[in-house]
Amino acid sequence: MKKVLVTGCLGQIGSELITRLRQELGSENVIATDIRMPEVIEKNDIFEILDVMDYEKMRSIAEQYQVDTLIHLAALLSAVAEAKPQLAWNLNVTGLVNALEVAREFQLKFFTPSSIGAFGPNTPKDHTPQDTLQRPTTMYGVTKVA
């Protein structure tokens, strides 16, 4: 049975994704993580507090639950990233590197989404060519390119 670790599960994408994953895989096979506790945790749901900048904690969770897939959604978005660029860099880049390293070490399937923010405001929104240059204008976009 597939076991999935999801970082950033309290964000817009994460909250919807874990609901769907729990329906498809069962609550015992979805390990939801975020920097803070959710307001409600259902009886069989698994939730762990995780700061993605803490490699050892991420590694420990992956090992404890014997996951085979890591979906990395944790990121500091544009508004806060612009106000706190160093934190954005640390969380978005270091968090990604930590997630990639855990995935490599345990040979996990790995997914992390990109963002239109990585391309910048002048990029076509539909049917963006594969060779489009990335020219982000926000700290969030810069960390997605990095």
C-alpha cells in the first residue's frame, strides 16, 4: 500500500490534497505535516508538526512511517516572502533540499509543484513553451527557480 508524506498540508493545495489522498489511500497511509497544528484532526488522521528546515525531523518522520512517496508543498508565499526575504530563501530552498535529500536517502517517489511565479509577469499564462526563460520578479519566484 502506498504511504505518502505531505509537507505544507495546511496550505490551499495541501489541505485539499490530503483530503483526497485520505479518501483514496486511507487515513493511515497519509502523513500530513505542517509548521503548526490544524484546528481539527479527525480520529484516524495522522499529523506531525514539521519545520521543513529541520532535516533530521523530516528524515525521522519518513523513516517512522515508512513512506514511499513525498509530496513537498511547504513554501513561504509572495506577500511574506517579500517582507522576509531571508526567511523565504531559507524555508523555500533549504526545505526543498531537505525534502530532496530525504527522498534520495529512502528512494522515495517525489513531487513538488512549480509556480507561474517562477517565470515572471511577461510569460504567457497558457501553453508556455518548454524553453521559456524564467525571469521572476518576486522573492517567491526566485526561490522557485533556485
